[in-house]
Amino acid sequence: IQDERPPSSVDKALSVVSYIGCAISLFCLCLSIVFLSCVIYTERTMNHKIHNLFIHLNLCVALALGLVVFIAGIETATNNDGACKFVAALLQYLFISAFCWMLC
């Protein structure tokens, strides 16, 4: 069986698209976190129920942390087996917590 790897130009293009997509997602999640934090602060001063806003805020934080760990670990953890397992376990935890926040 012949091992066919894509050319390095394809690897470079996929890497650039991945980083751009993650950066856009992270930017939008940060905007959501700021917006939800401002709304929670405003609603808290008016004594309204804000449980749903906290759920959305925690969901955004879990997704943002997952993206940060993915971006940081995608290149650095490929050479070290222990670091790769740590990044994989941390990503698993963060995305499972995001799914649990979605169920609330």
C-alpha cells in the first residue's frame, strides 16, 4: 500500500484555513462573552432572573477555551506523546462540558 500524502502546498493551505476559521470563531466567542457579561451585569442590577444568560456565558467560555487549547496544541503537541495526550484529554473535557451546557 502506497502512502499518499498531500503536497506541502495543500498542507499549508489547510493550516491557514484552520487558523483563520479558529481565529474568526474565537473573536466572535469573545464578543459574545463580553456582550453576555454586560447584559448579566445590567440585569443583575435590575434583579431579573438571569439563569439562562449564565448558561450561555458558560457555554461560550467552554467553547472559547476549547478553541484556545486546540490552536495552542495543534502544532506544539504533535512531537511529544505526553503533551498530545494532555491536549487531547483537555479538549475532550472542554467539549464535553460545552455539550453539557447545551443540554441545560
